[in-house]
Amino acid sequence: MKHHKRLQLLWFASVLLLTALSLAPFLYLQAQLTPEQLHQVVEWLGDRRYLLILPTIVLLGLVAFASHWVLEQLWGPIGQVAEELQAALDNPSGQQIQTSGATVIEQLTTQLNRQIEQTVSLQTRIATQVQQAQSTLEREKNVLAALVEELREGVIVCNREGLILLYNRAARKLLGSEGSGLGLGREIHQAITTPLLGYSLNELRGRRDSGRTNLIQPFTFWQGSRMIRAQALGVLEPSGQLGGFVLVCEELSPRPESHPLGMLEQVQQEKRRTSIGGVRASVEMLLDFPEMPEEKQRVFLEAIHSHTLQLSELLESTTLHTPEAIKAHCPLEPTSALDWLDGLLRHHEGAPPLRWADAEGVTDFTFRVNSFLLNQALSFLFRQVHQALQISELECRLHREGRFAMLDFSWSGRELPKEELRSWLGAPIESSDGASLSITEILQRHDAEVWFEGGDQSQQHGLRFFLPAEASTSTVQEQTPLSFGSRPIFYDFDLFEKSAQSPELLEVPLSELRYTVFDTETTGLNPSGGDEIIAIGAYRIVNGRLLENETFEQLIDPQREIGEASVAIHGITLDQLVGKPLVTEVLPRFHRFAEGSVLLAHNAAFDMRFLQIKELSSGIRFKHPVLDTLLLSAVAQPKQESHSLDEIARRFGVVSEKRHSATGDAKVTAQVFLKLLPLLEEKGIRTLQQALEASRETYYAKLKY
């Protein structure tokens, strides 16, 4: 509605209202007075009765003025502000709201313009940060892609649904071909069609659901003429669920044409058919024509002799080649016995049900097994036993005696006829690539034996399988979930680049630099999730000497609760921190303590992340160069499996009496660093520049929190 129409409508409504108010007293008097009384009142007023209209006229004027003021100073400007504010929000270009009106409208406009400026500034910062994050992410992705691309092994990364997210050139060479299913966004089952893939992925999911930590499942399969060994590695989400998997593949050997069992059988079957047909035809001719001349009989007898020799050779050839063919179609992988048995129990379907007896008393060990084929063979035997004896349950036990693993399956009731078992052992089981192997051949491939247990006088019967066990479980790798027993190891690609390093400082020998070796204790392990610093401890190293008298030690009030798991590690309770300085008071002091030095810590990115988060609130930014004994240890001793502070200290004979306290850990870190310096020098790492560059190349520097 336009402005003048609003004014007319308001004026008309005001006139009606005032007219009604003016007439109301007269109508009321007329209703209450008699005609004689009303006539007397009119005579008494006389000519003054027209003055009664004057208040109405004045009121109408006031209403007109008020209406005009409301429309011009309030109603109209508010509408303009609303429209311009909507435009500013829809198109955040920083355009100011331009309007005039009452003082309150001008004040409102001023505040809104200030909010628009802040919003635009915030959006600009967010856009810049998003662009920087995207640039960093793209750079890290390119680094990862470059690393993966140059690997000799084929690498395929998939999400939990099995869609391919990344693969390298080696994977394309091993698995790809024209028309193959290998490609970004495609399902991995289109590229790898062996049922072993689905079996292995189900194993990973089942282990994770049952709380097992071994999230690596090896399997071997044929891809065309290549035998490929693959490892499926589970990738965990922060929630602990299986978020995807990585396949690492390598070619073991090309498949010789004589190895495929199916092709061998086809060739031999054709030769057998020809030889038997020749023998049969020759015999029939001799029987049908008994008066055949001796010369012709000799021809048929020689043909029979030739065909029987060929059949003999075929039988001998089968004996020579079958073990090799079986090996090709039943490859074995080192497997944790507990993981294998757990998978057998989870995947067993139908009758009879399996019950794992004495589960807590089983110790883990390793054996070499083809889980896919062995589990199929056992499931077949279980079904046959159930059908023959109608048993209600099989009890399963697993233990080790010497170099053998004993796998027992027992039941109560009737004894199993030995002839039945012998016939079942000849039953065919289809391998992952379609070849047919008997259960006996599968057991022979595993160097396994099967015995009867029980007898006529016993009510408890069973089957015992003997499989060779390996000396240890060292070949089975496990992923250990992150625990609060130690802080997480992570690294930030930007840690070095954020340090203010002068060219002169970079060329200073490590032994001549001044260091501030520090450590923090925290309420938890998640700096981005609200955890706070509760203690900082530090020592100084000058000219290669640990100055034990120059220390920094301060407890800090986090103004929040401390996790029980954290208290169990460092022993600092909230009662000890009440009344202590806040972190915003402590960081300026620590910054002055560390001035002019190189910051040094173990797993430095963890501590630096807490300091970086407090930059805005404290106004303190640590631009110091940063060295990390975790990375330096990996540089100096790359063949060591562990680079935890405890393990490095043990290797160097460094003893700490105050482990898991800020000052105690800082002192151990300083002593460890001084032990590392000679080892680094032997590797040609003498300056700060060389130490930083070498640290960037370690495995741990590729990890990101």
C-alpha cells in the first residue's frame, strides 16, 4: 500500500472514531433525559452549544498531525530499514543502510550498520580461512597422491560402501584393463571379483564390531594370469566405527599355463577320453571278429597297448602336477588363531550351532591358513555330521601343543562311522577362482591331519584337526586403538611454516642454539574440543648444557572439569588448581622465558596446538622455530619401531623420577635431545635448517591431527 493511501486510511479512521466519541455524550443524554429536561438543557446552552464541536475539530487536527508523523518518521523509515537490511543480508557487499526518520530510527540504523560491517568482516575472514584451508587440503592431497602414485604396490582407497576414492598407477597396472571396473566412484567389487574380497571385508567389520583390534586381513587371489597378494586395512572414524578400507596389492607371480587346475583337468580329461575310446573300440573289434587274421589282431593289440601307456602317463602326470596346482589355488596367509576362530564362529550358518568352550583360556598364536577354503570345508563337514547324527551342538576348543595347533570339535551321542568321514573328505569345495578342490586336498595344502576322538565306550565323540603353528604372532600386524595411556601422535604440515625463522638462525649449528624444552599437562587430549592446559614445565639448554637451575613451572586453573583418565596419568586434580593463575596470565610469562630460543618438545604439535588456540585470548603468539624429539628420533634411528618418549629414554638410559609431570617430561626430553645430537651429526644433520628439513621427511610428519 502506497504512502498517501495509508495516510488517507488513517485519517478516515480517525474521523470516524472522533465523531463517534463526540456523539456518544449526546446520545447518552437523550436516552437518559425526558423531552422536557432535554428542552431545558438546549435552552440553557443557547448559542454556546456550537462550541461543543470545537474539541472535536482540535482532536481531528491532532490526529492528522500524529498520523503524518508516525507515517513519515516511524512507519516509512522502518519499512525502508527492513528492505535495505534484507538486501544487505542477501548480498553482503558492505552497503550501508541509508534512511532518515525519528531519533530512535537513526539509532537503530547506526547499530544495524555496525552489525553489517562486523558480518561482512567476519564473512571475509571466514572466506579467507576457507580458501586457505582448501589450499592446504589440496596441497596435502597432492602430496599424498604423489606419494601413493610412486609406490611399487598397488593402492586403492575405498569408503565404507566400497566406492573407490583413490588408486595409483600400480593398481591400474595390476587390476585395470580396457573395460575393467577400476575407476573413481566405482564399486571395488567391479574391479576385484573374487569372493575373497567380500569375505575379507566382512572379517574386518566383524572384528571391529566384536572389539578386536586386528584390522588387517591378507588374502591372495588370481586376476587374469597374475597371482596377487592383497591386504585389506580398516580405516577407523573418530567414533571408532569402520569408515572405509585401503587395499594394498602386489603381484606374486604370473600363472604358468600348466598350473591352473581347471585347464589341467580339461586337457587331461580330453586325453583320457581319447585313450579310453581307442581302447574300447579296439577291444570291441576283437570281440566282434574273433576269426580276424593274426596280422590285423596285432594292429589292434598294439593300439590298446599304446592307449594304456598314454593313460599311465596321464596318471603319473596328474600326480606330479596336482600339488603345484593346489598351491596355486589355495594360497596360505599368516593369520592370528583367535581372529580366524572368531571369524569361523561368526560366519558359520545353519546347523549345528558352534559353541566356543574355554574362550578365556585360549592364548593367541599364528598359523598359515586359507580361511576362505578351510572354513568352507569345516562348514561342509559340520552339516554332514549334523545330518548323519542329528546332534544339537558342536563344542569347539582351540589350543596349542608344541608346534601344532589342536582344533577340536566334539559332541555328545553316537559315534561317527569312519566310512562316512572318508567319503566326505573327498567332497569338492570350490576355490575363490572357480577351481574344485577336495577337502582332503585342502587339508594336505595346510599340512593338516584329522583324527577321530572317542569310541564305542564313550558318550563324547569328536574330530581333532592338527595344523602347524608358527613360533609367534609377529607376522600379524594390529591396529591399536588410541588410549589415554599416552597422548596421540600427530603432526601439522604448517608447524614449520608458521615459525619465524631468520636465515641467519637456520644456519646455526644445533649444538650452539639456545633451547626452551617444554611440556604441558592438559585436561584431556582434544585441544579443539575444549580441553585446557593445566600445567607448563620447561628447562633451558644453552651451549649443549642442560641448565637445571633455569626452569619454568606453573599450575594453571582450567576453569573446567578434568577427565578421570587424564587425572590417572598426571595425578593433578581440580582441587590443586583452584585459585591458580589463568592460562592468559601464564602464557605471557612463558613467552618471555622462551624468548630468543628454539622451542623443543616431544610430539611438539600436541603442545603447540594448545598454545595456538590461546593466541587470540592471550594476545601471545609463539613464532619460535620448533623442533620435535619424536621426529628427530625417527631421523636418527629410523629402524626403531617405537619413538615414544619412554622408549627413547630407555634406549639412552635416561631415568625420570617425575614422569607424566610437565617439568619431569621436559627434563627427560632435554636429556634425550642431548643424546640425539651426536647421532644426528653422524647423519650429516648439523644445523637447524637441516634438522627441520629432515624432520619434514619422516613418516610422523605426514600425520595430521
